[in-house]
Amino acid sequence: METILEFLEVSLRPSSHHMAEVEGATFRLAAGEAVVILVEEGREHLPLADAAEGLLAPSRGGVWFCGMRWEAMRPARQTEMRGRIRRVFERYGWVSNLDVVENVCLAECYHTARPLAEIMAEAESLARQFNLDGIPAGRPTRVPGPILRKLEWVRALMGRPALIILERPMLGAMRADLALLSAGVTRAMQAGAAVLWLASDRAEMEALTANVRRYRMEGPCLRVAGQEQT
Amino acid sequence: MSLLGGMGAGALGLFRRLRGLSSVAWAVLRLALSPGSWRRPVRTVLARQIVFTGVEAIPFLSLVAVLAGVAVVVQAQVWMSRLGQSELLGPLLIAVIVREVGPLLVHFIVIGRSGTAMAAEMAGMTARNEVKVLDAQGLDPLAYLVMPRAVTMAICVLCGSALFSVLALGSGYLVGALLGTGPGDPRLFVGSVLDGLVPGDFVSLLAKTLLPGLLIGVISCVEGLSVEGVATDIPQAVSRSVVRSNTAVLVVSVLVSLLMYL
């Protein structure tokens, strides 16, 4: 299987006091696989997602995406490669001056030539899978938090991403919806996406059952939490 | 620090700012000329900005144009007629309205109405971490946020200046005719204005609108994006963008005028 994401001895220095330090993180993620990292609630923000996207350069070690090291890519190439990644943000992940539907479809409209009607239909279909009535109209600030969180899941699962990053995706969501999310993520993995899931608790950590490796943060270090299950 | 040292530091700071601004403007121009940059969401941003900066500004711009036309054209008609130089009315109006006052006033309107809004919008997005959200989805902020706004500014200032000139000259003629200060026959007035037009006027109009228009777009966005994640910095960013945009417009305008007359 093609390696999608590789962390090799990655150390990350926090750029703000809200961010946790990471020391010597190493893992490899192939297409159709998932790496779940337990980042317990109350911990500071773990900048692994930013590093995986090449938005934060490691102070030591390297991060490879689709066989290329982020630092070795030109900015235009980095932008293009980020178009193959979808992400659920731990904090507010919306552009306020765009409607929710524009936010949800933005990356697909920008990076692909798919017809808008097809993109919208996929968004509506994914929304229904998460028990939503569709994509609400209006700006994100007018949509209740739990619905907005599910819409982030919709956005992350749209199209054919190479990598899906879920940064504590259950924050602000109903606990009962975890099964819906894990089903959606499993379908994306079966379609070939690699998944990096930063989980808030054990339930999230156990949500995926196949092709998954589990880790937990112990201080700044990444430790294997369980055996690989296939 | 000595006086000389302070002046040197100031000059170096200015040089660095100008170098930064030129490199962003150059990158924006290259992006704008590359067809691959005009993806669907970018075209949507362009269309929305044209509606906001161009179409929605028409009523205010028209009011200013009519008032400026009445003030300038009627006076020009009176004084040219008193001096017995009525045949110079056309060239004088072209020089004052089309070359100088029109583009400058349109720039000031666009900076006040749209440049400030752009700077505040960009600063707000930066403070709310939304630029990172775009970046994380593979949308280059320069290509998605800055480029279409800068292109909009250039297009709207050019079109706005053309509209301003027509409205100012037309309203000036009408009021002059009502007051009996100008040539009664509209064909005489139009003929006099058209005779005063030379190819250089079109070059001047393009140079005084497209380039500074692009620059004020770039300055407004860059000043907004330079906010370091703190909402309280937004007013300062907007204020800086207004001062720097006006300075850029005046400097480019004077330079183009000097080049045209040399």
C-alpha cells in the first residue's frame, strides 16, 4: 500500500502557550489505514495536524506526505498537496464571510473540476448520513455548534481525499453520533483514504476497528497503545 | 540613536516595506495573468467584490461626480469665456477632470468605501484564524483572498474613473447651459472636449487607475493580513491601510503626471 503520511523522529516546539510539545514522534500511515492518537481532554492543543499538513515545520525530524517531504516542496506544490487533505479542526474551522454550504464545498470546488451540482449532492447525501436534514443556509455563526461539528465531518469526508485529519472531532458533538462518524470514516478508508485521528477519549480511540494503529501521548512522547488490528 | 541613524533606520524600513509591497504586487499580477489561478471560488470572490466595490458604489460616485462637474466645469466655462480662451475649454477640462481629479477622487472613494472594508475583513479573518483554515484546505490566501480583490480594485477604479469623467462633464455642461455660462449647443461642448482628447490621455487614465488600483487592493489586504491574531489590532491595520493606500495613489499619480508632461 502506498505510504500517505510519514512522521520520522518529529519534534515540534510550541509556538504559543496553548500548544503542547512533541518529541521524537514516528509513525507511518498507508492508504486505507488509520492512526488514532489519544490526546486526553484538558491537554493543550497538540500540533500534529499542522505538522502533518506542512503548516508547522518540525524543529527536528521530518514529515513526508505522499512520498515528499513538506520542507522540500515549493509553496505552490505545498498548496496543491494540501488540496488532497481534508480536516476537522479542533477549534473553529469556518470562514465567517462564506455561507455554510460554500464552506462545505469550498475545497472540492477549488481543487476539482467536478460539477457544482454533483458536489452539492454529495454534501447533502453525507449530511443525511449524519442525521442532518441537509446543509443549512446562512453563515456558520448562525448554525448551532453540534450541527456545525457534523458539517465539519461532512466537509472532511467529501471527494476522494488522500488523507483525512480528525482533530478531536467529537468536541461539541453528541456522544451518540460517534458511531455515525466512525462508519463514515470507515467508508472513506475503504475508498483509500488514510486517517489521522486525534481522539479525546478511549471511546473515540476504540471507534475504528480495522486497519488501525493506536497511540497515546505520554508527556511529549508518542507511545503505542495497542496492537495493530486487521 | 543619532538623528542620522534614525533617518537611516527610517529609510531602511521604508525600503523594506516598498520591497515587500512590490513583491506581493508582482506575485498578484503574475497570478492574475495565469488562467489556472481563476478557479471557481476565485471567480466567485471576484464577482462579489465587483458588485460591492463597483456596482454598489455607483450612486455615491455619481453624486460626487455631478458635484465636482458642476464646480469645475461651470467655473472653467466662466473663466475661459472671460479670458477669451473658450477654444481651450476642452483641453482644460480633459486635463483637470479626466487626467487628474477624476482618477484621484475615484481612488479616494474606493479606498474609503472598499479598501477599509477589505483591510477590516482580512484582519478579522486573520484574528479568527480563518486564513489558516483556508491554507489547511489548500487554498493559497494570496490566490484566493488577495489577487481577486486587487484585480477588482484595478477594474473598478478604471471603470469608475471613466464613469466619473462622463458624469462630471455632462452635469457641468447641463448646469452651465442652465446658468447661461457655457456654449448652449451640446455639439459644440462635446466637440470641444473630444478635440481636447489625445492618445496620451488614455494612457494616462490607464496608468493612473490600473496600477494604483491594484496597489490599493494589495495594500488593503496585506495590512489586514499582517494582524497577528489579535482583534484589537484591527483598527490600526485599517488606519495604516488608508494612509498607505492614499500615499501610494498620490505618488503614482504625480509620477505619471510628470512622465506625461515631460
